[in-house]
Amino acid sequence: MSKSFFESKNPVLNEEKLKSMMSQDDLIGVPYEKMTISGAINKTLVLFAILLATSAISFMMPTTFLLIIGVVGSLIAVLVASFKPHTSPIAAPVYAGFEGLALGTISAFYAAQFDGIIMQAVSLTFGTLLSMLMLYKSGLITVNEKFRAGVMMATGAIALVYLASFVGSFFGWNMPYLHEGGAIGIGISVVIIAVAAMNLLLDFDNFDKAEQAQAPKYMEWFCGLSLMVTLVWLYLEFLRLLSKLNRD
């Protein structure tokens, strides 16, 4: 198995986590079904199809109820998969279904305010996905331990900012510039999008490293789930950025 994968700073995919995912058959030398990159790509496409279907439903009839159950359901599914990766074949499709409900509702909200914003955000999201994949495959950006640690620290910092903003909203306090337009607000959105794009590189590297480590078959669903989470985050940040640009 890949030593560098075992030394990963990723809190979800690290040495102890990967070892715990290896089947007992593997530990005693009995062949077991292993993850492949092609299999993970296929699982990702299945998840995208599920998310697209439920997004279409909630987009056509957006309600606060669908938004709430979508957010809560998808969060629970991600947490379950993170702590118990072997549940990913169930947790990942459940995540995609619930996330679609939330995503469709949010998209409908933006579409009602800004004409054409959804197609712009979708195009930018997939354009970024293809661009980062080309960069990764070309080797121009190497996903080493320092890069991985740096991206994860930046991601964690953004998560804390959003959490502080969410908690503060209950007390009438808003994080300065985070949800505002203007040069600073737009600049913050661009930085967050850049960090989200860097997370795509980590996802691509996890696909490769998990296959090299001969991870169990259910890791195809787990890696697909990880990539979907990043893409949803990227899409939402593009919606936020485009809305700021349209306001200004």
C-alpha cells in the first residue's frame, strides 16, 4: 500500500482510517473486491444523477421545509459516511438525494432574483472541475503533504468563519463583508472559490491513492461522495459570487 497515502493529513483518509477499512479477508490473505478509479467515477455519476433528479423536484416547488430536511439529511449522511465509511454505498446516495432537495431550493431562490445565474454557476463549476483535473493530470500542481495540509487548514478556517456567521445570525450579528458586495466582499468570495477548487485536487488525489492502496470496493462510493461535497460547495460559492457581481 502507498506509504504517502498512509501519511496523509486528511482527517478522513489517514493511515488508521484506511487500515480499519481493510476487510478481514485481506488481513488473512484472501482476495477481496478492490476499489478502482473507473468504478469510483461511475459511482460519482450515479450520485450526480440522484442529486440532479431531486434538485429538479425542489427547484420546481421550492419550500423552506425541503431546504431544512435537505440540509439536515445531507449533513447526517456525510457524518455517518465519515465515521463509518463502509456505510458509503447507502450513505452516499442518501446524501445526494437530500442535498438535491436543498440545492434545488437554494437555486430557485437565486434564479428568482438573478436571470440566468443558475446556468452561469453550473458552467463555472464544471469548467473549474475540468480545469483542475487537467492541472492535476499534467503534474503542474503536485498534491504533496504540505499542499494537502495547507488546503485543509484553509478549508477549516473557512468552515469556522461560516459557523461563526451562522451562530451570529441568531443574535443579530453578521460577519463583515462575507455576504456583502463591493471589492472586499467579491475578493473574499474569489478566495473561497480558489480554496474550494484546490479541494478538487485533493479529491482527485484520493481517487488515485485509494486505488493504489487497494482500498475496499465501498470506497468508490466514499470517494464519489467526497467529490460531490466539493462540487456542491463550489457551485454554491459561484452562486454567491455571481449574485454579488449582479448587485454591483
